[in-house]
Amino acid sequence: MSQHPLSESEISDLRSLLFELQVEHRDLDLVIAHLTDNPPPDNLLVRRLKKRKLLLKDRILQLEQMLVPDIPA
């Protein structure tokens, strides 16, 4: 990551992106639950959705870390 502080515009953009990813992550939870609760589940689709959900979670964590200012030791 870059060492320069984020501008207000960059922070706003990151927060917007973070919100969108969180919504998509929640939506995937609902879709996965629906697919697994209504047999027979499409196992390939469920695996793909879970993989996408994990990728979203990683990206969400990265964005959250970018929004938290560094604390000097």
C-alpha cells in the first residue's frame, strides 16, 4: 500500500466501494443459504458463490485496513 495519506475524495470512494462489497457479501450469504436449503443444491454453483464470498471478504478487509489510520508505535 502507498505511504501517503488518503485524500477526502479517496476516503469517500473507498467507503462507497466498501459498502457495495459488504452488500454483495450479504446478498451472497442469502443466495447460498437459499440454494443449500432447497434441495437438490447445485453444488458447483454453491462452491463458486462461496469462493466469490471469500474473495469479497478479503477485499473488504483490505479496504477497512486502508481506512484505518496508521498508529505510531
